[in-house]
Amino acid sequence: MGYKKCLAAITLAALAGAAGAQEVKIGLVTTLTGPLGALGKHVRDGFELGVAEAGGKLGGLSTEVIVEDDQLRPDVALQAANKLIERNKVQVITGVIFSNVAMAIAKPAIDNEVFFISPNAGPSQLAGKQCSPYFFATAWQNDQPHQAMGEYLQEQGVKKVYLIAPNYTAGKDALRGFKRAYKGAIVGETYAAMNQLDFAAEISKIRAAKPDALYVFLSGGMGINFTKQYAQANLTNEIPMYSAFTIDSITLPAIGDAAVGTYQTNLWNADLPNKANRHFVESFQKKYGYLPSNFAAQSYDTARLLDSALREAGGASNKKAFAAALKKAHFESVRGSFSFNTNNFPIGNFYLLKVVKQADGTVRQVTEKTALVDAKDAYYAECRM
Amino acid sequence: MLLFFEQLLNGVQFGMMLFLMAAGLTLVVGIMNLINLAHGALYMVGAFLAVTFSLLTGSYLLAVGLAVACTALIGLAIEFLVLRPLYSRDHLDQVLCTFGLILFLNELTRFIWGATPLRLDIPAWLDYSVSLAGIDYPGYRLIVILASVAVAIGLYFLIGHTRIGMLIRAGASDRKMIIGLGVNIALLYSLIFALGAGLAALAGILAAPIFTVQVGMGDHILILTLVVIVIGGIGSVRGSFAAAIVVGVIDTLGRVMLPSGFGNVIIYLLMAVILFWRPRGLFPSHA
Amino acid sequence: MPESTSLFRSALFDSLVSAPPEKRYPVEFWLGALFFILLACVPWLASFLGEPFYVRLLMRMMIFSIMALSLNLILGYGGMVSFGHSMFVGVAAYVVGILGYHAYEANALAIGPFQIQGSLNALFTWPIAVAATALVALMLGAVVLRTSGLYFIMITLALAQMLYFLAVSMEDYGGEDGLQVMGTQMLGNLDLSHRTTLYYVVWVCLCGVFLGCRTLVNSRFGLVLKASRQNADRLRAIGLPVFWYKLVAFVISGAIAGLAGVLLVSSQSFVSPADMAWTRSGDLIVMVVIGGMGSLFGPVLGAFFYLAAEYVLGNITEYWQMIMGPLLIVIVLYARTGIVGVFLGAGERKNRI
């Protein structure tokens, strides 16, 4: 009796194991609730579009995507990641938007040999000293867009710049990234309080300092507030506003006409002419009814990267083969050219965008030019991989 | 020097916006002895309703009126359903229940309007610049100051020179006495709460073109408002007026003049100092 | 004045050595014992079912139970609504995290003229963390306990915010990104990176804290504390220095929260300012109330229930807070005595002013 039970159990286990090799489980940990929940929505929708286009089978393997909300809290994200790794036995974790969440779940993911593919967060620690064969970033290293703008302003010969960013690690890193590339005069550097609502005081300071240009990094609601208040103070034409992570297609409708005439850098825009992107924007709008942001685009790219790597490696069970396939990045990115650097962070272009008012009255970001070609992050040399 | 005066004006204007929020809340907390954390959520609801009404009717003024009225009605509904049993409970129960209301209202708003931030457009006749000593100051902000002052004057007359105001003041001093004198306290409370909700909505609507209309927008302003009413003295509209200006100015000047990092905490330090010196606030209304 | 201080000293001494007033073993006692025994069996059960994740989940619930028990001392028994309780958790967690960071990076921490070597030895770091937290509680309590009512709530909230922003500003220790604890913490011979080992360490701490709170609450000290909640003026009238009782309770409560903090950072291998946010304090208050304020078992049940609800509801819908909000309201309005009160008939009666 016991022998038969044992045999049945072994057979079942073998079958289950075999079946497991034919499917891939992906955990999507992203921010769905709270004031920044819109970003999570874009990330999830972008990824699910990628999976749907592959017929629900990334790399030909039946794909299960398990979505978890991190509430922008590292401890919640950690719990979700542990659950995904231990209970759901995912092979890949993705979806993470914010760096504090990324840093919280990087260790358990890497320790358990689960591939962590970040569609947005690109902390410098993971680009440099703490790089790992299990961590890939498909968007950027956090400093890069700021560096790109710094380089652009340097090239343009802008003499005096005023800087403003939030008073926390990401803000300080951003301005450091900017200053790495920009060598002109910095006539003022202000750090805004977190969750600050009213920037009238900072705007008065900016006006008094008379810079040639203003560089801003203020994300979420802060960016919306600042841009509106800046325009209300009639400074947009006087001191051009350059920014990154501040104005994007999610915040633009909330800012409206106040953003017209401002410049941003981004790794992607909806009007990029490559074939993959035109297909992406069209399918996304058709399926979800709204215009995708760079967050959706980055997440979509992640799904397509996984598709190509899973196909090439025949699954995620052979981790070395899968890691090697991921590194090759044999897929058509919506950004244009895309490849991975030695630290598993992307080498890609950065574009200069401008907000214009269209004939139908809506405001949109249009791509003016390519600001940086095949940009690399500043930390890859510290990575010993 | 000019910059300093400009910053002073900025501070006063920010303070005026805080006053609109604080006036409603200090009445509710002081007279009804109800700690209403959902005040910030009502601020948010007012702003969202204004956006929707503005899109539906195409008229800014109509949208403002409708949104304020609607929020006041929602306030009445909340008061009737959730808050009535809380009047006799202790502050902890009130904090917990109104905190539960915040969770519910935030998620309901996200459910109805979505997670993406929205925009409230102001009509062209409000969107202008005033030239003050050579700099362009946004005219809309001056309007906000005027509106807040108008509300302050209105409340002054309401509380100081009307019968209802008399009941309000009596209720703030000695609630049991006016119940004993036969005043319909339930009706009075409902009116006060509706007034508070309407003021919160008005604050949200006036702030919307300057700040962002998004889920959770009331949470941060709630903390600032609580700081203002505690500094000003709970139950005193005059106190919240003074405290709002003080908080607005100190916060603004502190952010630009002190080293960065203090900007976040200057208000809390201010509150701690004032409570140390005057534990009941600047203008305590109770004996 | 001298008379009341000596009265206090004798009361404190009595309370620390006195036995619970009556020895009785009602149903609650056996249920409680069963609960703790079941908790002890979890690692075995989890490995039998092949679900190691549940060890982690229940360990988190136990750690939050300790936090809730500590808050219950001042909130449930002392009537102090503190929105700053999570700062004690955070201070202790950061002390362990920072010492661990310096041990891993093999450099010394410089505070003024002193050079402190980092350490991953829990026997060394944990007492320091708890002592530091107790000291912070003493300093803050001396200032804060002079206020009451809404003012007390606001002051504790303000302090929590200030410490939160302080943690965010510490760029060397990750700031907003938080601090990872690399390397292995050792508690004597116990390897704390081993999940089951850590689980039992937490279990022992929970049992210890529970029994300690029980002794404290049933002693004369506890009696004074409970009385101070109902009518502090009357106590002062009979000569008891209420302020000192409250302060001692505040410090003990803070120290226990600190213990929870070191366990938290060990279980997460990570600490961030979010662990100290005022919203976390709010969660703890909710746990204590849902479980049943002013009872011993309430906070434990409340913590378990809250975290379980968060886990289960979160899997059902992304709008789970729309359910949690009204649930909280209903519990506070109609089941005020909490789980313990509703199901076991214990705990406090509904509050009436």
C-alpha cells in the first residue's frame, strides 16, 4: 500500500517537474495604489501587452504573470517578493519602478537566483559595486537622463544654470549626474522639501538669480505643481525650463498649457519613428484607450526582452544560459538601438523633447533631436562582472 | 530686500490657503469636540468634483458652486452615518474612524476617477499677472488671498454677529449648558460639519489650479492643517487665522533661508516651541 | 514632594516583585497557551506542507505583535495615543543596521572623538540598540508627556516626522532607499540568517514580552497606570506622581518596541525610513484597537488579524483599502472591545465620556 502511494507520488512529482519546465512564472511587483499609482498601471499594461502579443506565451512557454502591489513601501515590496519567490516559485521578478523598492528586493531575488529585471529603477549601487548576473535594468541608470541634459546644455554653450531637486538621495544623485556632464556656472542649487506643495519661494529665488536656463528634477505631484506655478509666474519664456522625470505623458494632462515651451530628456517618446515603436503605440492605444508613457514602453520592452531570451535559452531553468541570452538582448526595442553594457545596464539613446501645443488644442511632447547616442552610465567601471 | 518682501508675500499667500482648511477644521474640532482626520479627504473630494463639474458644465463658477454644495451634502451624509455615534466617544475612536474614512474615500476616488492626476482649468479672466515692483506676480494667487480674507470676514460676522454664531460660541464654551437650555444640538452639529466640509472643498478648489488634483492630495495638507489649528488654539477661528499666517511665512522663509533639510521639519519645530510656551495654543477658546 | 517620590519608589519596587493578585487559570489562559504552542509548531508544519513562506509571514506577525503589545502598554492601559511609536522601532533597527553596515564595510563609525567598530554580533548590538531606544524614549517622554489629548497626538506625530526626515537625510546609510544588512548576524552560537533559528528567537521574545507585560499590568504599577487613564487628577490628589509613572511606562514601552525593531531588521535584512513613518504608527494603533485595547491578548490577535487581512485582501482586490476603511469604522463603532471583547468577553467596556 505504502509502496504504491510512494510510486504515485514520485510519478506525479516527475510530471509536475516536467510540466514546470514548459511554463514560466513572472512576478510583477509595482506601485498600483497611492498618488503614484498611475505609473504602476502603465507598467502593468505595457508588460501585459507584450505578453498578449506573444499569444500569452513568452518565448513559446505558457506564461503566468502574478501582479503584486508594493504601495511604494519597501517592506510591503519585500514581503511580496518573498511570497513570489517562495510560494509562487517565480523565475523572474519585474515591474519595479522606484529605487527604494528595488534595493529592498534585490538581495532576496539575487540570493535565490531569481532574475530581477527592472523596467525603471536603476540604482547606482546595482550598476556598480553590487552588480549581479541576476540583475538587469531595461531602462536606465537613475543618473543618466540628468547627465544627458547636462551634456546637452554644455554642448549648447549655456552659461548659467539654476538647479532644483527634492531633498533626498535620488534628488542629490540627479544633480550630481547633471554636474558630471555640465561644466558651466551653477548660479543656484535648491533642494525642495519632500511632498512640498508650494514653490513660490523657490521660484522667486530663481527669478532673482537670473540664470540662462533652469534644470528641474521634481517627480510626481511636485513636478506638476512646480511647472504650473512656474508658468503662472510668467518665467517659462524668460528662463527656459529643462527637466527629466518631471514632465511625461502621465503628468502632462494635469499640467496642460503651463508646460508649453519646456524641454525634457527621455529615453523614449511616442513619436519615435522606428517600426517597433509605431506598432507599440498603435496597439497600446487600441487595447487600453490611452497614450502610453515611457514607463509603459520600458515595461513592454522588458516583456519582449524576456520573450527573446526565453526563446533563445529554451526556458529559464538553465540559469547560465538564460542570463547569457538576456545579455544578448536580441529584440527590437521601441527605443531604437538597445544593448546591454557589462553591468547589465542598457546602452541606448537619449532624446531631447519639447512640449508643444497642437492644432487641436492638446499639448504633446515632440522629439526635437537625439541628445546622446549610445549613452553609458557612469558606474559600470565599478562592476566586477 | 525686494526678494525678502516677495518671499513674505509668498508666505502670507500660502498661509491664507492653509487658513481656509484650518477654519473649517478648527470649528469642527473645537465645537463638536470631534477630531476629523477626513477633513483632508473632503478637500480632495471637493477638488475632484470641481474638475468633473467644470468639464460637464464648461463654467468655472458653476463648477465651484456645485462642487462646494455637493461636498457639503457628502459631509452631511458622513456626519449622519458615521460621526453621530462618535460624539460621545473618546478622541482615539474618532481618530480611528475618520482614518478609516480617509482610506475609504481615497480608494473610492481612485476607483471613480482613476490614478492619473487631473487638472482644473481656471477661466482666462482669472489667469493674469500683476506687476508688483517690476516682477510678475500671478494674479490668481492674489485672488486666493482675497477669497480667504472674504471667508475670514464672513466667518467673523457669522460667529460674532448672528444667532447661529452665538450658539456656536456658546457650544464652544460649554456644550452641556446649551443642551440643557434646549438647543437642538444635533442640527447645530450637522450645520457646523456641513460648513466645515464646504470650507474644505472651497480650499481644495481654490488650491487645485496651483497644486495637483490627485488621489491622496488631502493627506499632506491635513498634517499642515492640524499643525495650524494646534498652534492657533483649537476652536478659535481667529487663532487659526493668526497661526496660518505664521506657519505660512515661517515655512516659506525657512525653506529659502535655512540650510536644506530644515525645510521639512521647521514647522514641527515651530509647533513644539509654541506648545512649550503656550500649551493650549496662541488663542485658546476654552476657559 | 519627597513623600510622593518615596511612595513612587516603593510602589515601583512592589510592582516589580509582586505576584499577580489572584492566581486563576480561566479559559483565556488555556486558549492563549494553545496559541503559543501552535506558533511554536509552525516551522515544522510549514516544512511538512512545503510552504516555507509561512514561516516568514508568521514571524512578521509575531514581530508586529511585540510592537502592538508595547504600544498597548501606553495606549490601552495608559490612554496615551502616540503616533510616534514606530520611531522607537526605527531607532533600534537603524542602530543594528548601522553597526552591521560598518562591520561589513570593515570601517569604523566615527561619532565625535569616538571610533566605534561595527559589529554583527547580536549579543553586542541588540542590547545597545534597545538601550539607545530606551534613552530616546526617556528624553522624548520627558517633553511629550506634559501634553495630553489632541496636543499629545500632534506632538508625537511631529516627532515621528522629524525622525523620519532625519533617517531620510542620512545618505551614507541609504537615506530614502534604506539600508541593507549584508553579512550574517550571530546571536552567540545561533546563526540568525537561518530562518527557523530566527523564528524561534522571535518566538521566545514574544513569549517573554507577553509574560512580562502580564506581570507589569497586574502589578501595582499597572494599577496606577490604568487608573491614570481614567482620572489622572484624582491620582494626583492622593499624592501619586502620575507623570513619573507615565514616563516609566513610556520608556518600558519604547524599549520593547526597540526589541521589536532589532527583530524586524534581522528578519528583513533591511531597514528604511518607511519603518519609522507615522503611518506605521497608525497601523499599530489600528492593530491594538482591533484586537482589543486594554487586554493582554488583544494586541497579539490584532496584529495577526491585521496582517492576515492585508495579505488576504491584497490578493483579492487592488482596492482592498476600500474594504479595510469601512471595516475599521464598523469595528470601532460596533465592536469596540475588539476581537478579544467580542469573542472572549474580556477587555474594556465601551468608552463613554
